[in-house]
Amino acid sequence: MFKNYLLTAYKVFMRRKLFTAINLLCIVLTLVVLMVLTAMMENAFYPSGVEGKSDRFLQIMVLQMKSPDGRSTSTSPLGFKLIDKYLKPMRSVERVAAVTMPRTVSVYQDGQVTELEMRRADADYWKILDFTLLAGRFPTAEDDDKGRFVAVINATSARRLFGANPALGKLLSVGGQQFQIIGVVQDELHMNAYADLWAPIATFPSTAYRNEIRGEFAALLLARDKADLPQIQRDVQAIAKEVEFPDPKAWNKAQFWADSKLALFARTTIGDADTEDSGALKLMAIVAAMMLLFMLLPALNLVNLNTGRILERSSEIGVRKAFGATSAQLVRQLLVENVLLCLVGGALGLLAAKGVLLWLESSGLVPYLKVNMNFAVMGYGLLITLVFGIVSGVLPAWKMSRLDPVHALKGAI
């Protein structure tokens, strides 16, 4: 039976090639947009590579402080003292890293000035993230303890500064400080890994950062196992209540949350910094609703095209009904035809989406962009294709299956 459906579908598609081409174009364009967005979201929130351990690490990026009367609130990145004194001693984690946010600095090299994004990070940062080391080594705890002015640079920045010459051992002048390059890493775009240049925390021009509760740091907390994440989040909430401020009359209450990448994005966009709920589920519901709405217009267009295509087959449907075909059998056949068409469009859409992603990576529009079309994204594409095929085919199929065979044979629709 299914073989007959396939043969019938092929003959129907070849009979009106223009209808088939328009249907495929509509499906491909819709899926390309959805797949590119899905691939980029998958890459951002559930990455592999440098942030491959993200399924078992949490991040704290925002400290919220409140005054004793509750009327004043201030938010900022974390200070080094908060991480070193309160988070580093946590026993429920494997390790805690302190890293600054990317900051634009001017690098002086051979009489030229180059603007680079720089971070300062401790040794644990290099053990939580899985950077691809192209040459040299990563900074160690000893480098930080002894205040060595060493640096790691990414591959693109190394080429900008030194051309084809090796970057290892070269000196860079950054803000009046001289750094020696000890490592070259692969370019990365991910939120916690994005930078051009990294140096140990102890290379700050001043030691004032050591006594700051708020500053320019973020904390990365690596769990031993994914199952430990809820306990770590509870421990962080308890630690927030223990934070002591230098001036308790100005600020006496701290609040910060340990979030996953998705939860952090949700909290900073639609969530609330005052509650434990980051709004991640709400964000995913909004994204799903927007994707369905985006699919609605082309689906309606396909409904009209499918209806027109099926109208031409009224005599065939009348004959089949006259010989005993049930409405369920006709609906099943028409749906199979539409789903097959959508699957062909889905395959073409996935190939086109891959081409668009390769173009985006090579174009330089988004620096260091690398997006993988993994099995999860392909699975989403298959699911979207099936939904697309069913939604756009069920109404015409049901309508035509209800035709009276006598009227259908006469062509009276």
C-alpha cells in the first residue's frame, strides 16, 4: 500500500512541476530561516568544543545589592573578593574560576596600535573551558601567584600582529604593561570564552581589585556531575546571604544566582533578578510560539496550493470513493503525499541552511563564528518538516476526502 502511495505521489508531483517547485521553494525558504536560528541557538546554549562542559557548569555574572531600607538597588559584575572569599571555598563544586568580562584595550606593536578584546583569568578558567591550544601553554596558578606578565592570544590576533611569524615569546605593550606571549589558542565566540587576549589576574595595574565585592568579574562553577547542579545553586543562594559589605549602612543585602547559559540569557532578557526562577521555560515557550507563527503564513500558502492541486484530482477521488475507498484512506494518501513533499523540501532546506551557515562563518559578519549542524539540529529540522507537512496538508486532505463521489465525478466541487 505504501509503495502505491509513493508511486502515486511521484506521478502527481511530476504532473504539475510548477506547483511542485513553488511548494518546495516555500518549504525550503521557511526551513532555512528556522534551521539557521535553531543551529545558532543550539550552539549558544548547548555548545560543544570550548564550552563542552557547559552541561555541568554554572555561571554567576551579576551581583544585585540592596540598601537596608530596601529602596535602593544596584547591579554590577562580581568583585574578586566575593569570588575568592565566598565562592572558591565551596565544597560542592570541582572548581571555581574568576574571569573578567571582555574589555577593549590598545595593543602597541611595531609602531602600530591594534584594538583587542582582553580578559584576565585565573588558572581554573583554563581547566573549566576546553580551549584548543595551537602553540605554547596555558597560564598556571604559579604565573598568577608570582604576578608574571604572560599572555595567551588567539590565532586571528596573532596573525594580525605578527603575520606569518611565530607569536610565542613575543612581547606586547598593553596599557603601559609588557606581556610575553606564552600560548596561542583557536578563535572562539562563546560567551565565556570570547576574547582576543588573556592574562593572569595578578597583572592588574593595581591590587585594589582584591578587596572589591563588586567589580568586573564573573564566576564559573564546575560541578563534578550534572546531578550536583541543583545543590550548587542552593549553596550559592545560602552564600549570598552571608556576604558582608564594607559599608553596611549603604548596602547590606546581596543577591546573585548560579545559572546555566540558557537560564542566564532568560534572566537578563525576560526574567527577574529577584526570584530563583530565571524564566528559561517561559523563554522557550516564547521561542516555540514565534517559530509556529513564522510557519503559519507559509503553511497557509501551502494549504491554498495543495487545495488547488487536489481540486484537479476530483475525478480520481470520485472514482476511488465509488469503488469503496474510505475517507480515512484518502486522507492518509493525501497526507503521505504532502509529507513526502515536505521531507524533500526539508532535505533541501537543511543543505541550504548548512550553506548559509558556512557563508556566515566565512563572511566575517560575526567574528569567530562557528556553528555545527549536529544531530540535534537535524532532528529539530525533521520535526519541523513533519509538522509543516501535516499542518499544511490535513485541511485540504480532509476537505477533499469528504467529497460526494457523484459530484466529484461530474467535476462539481
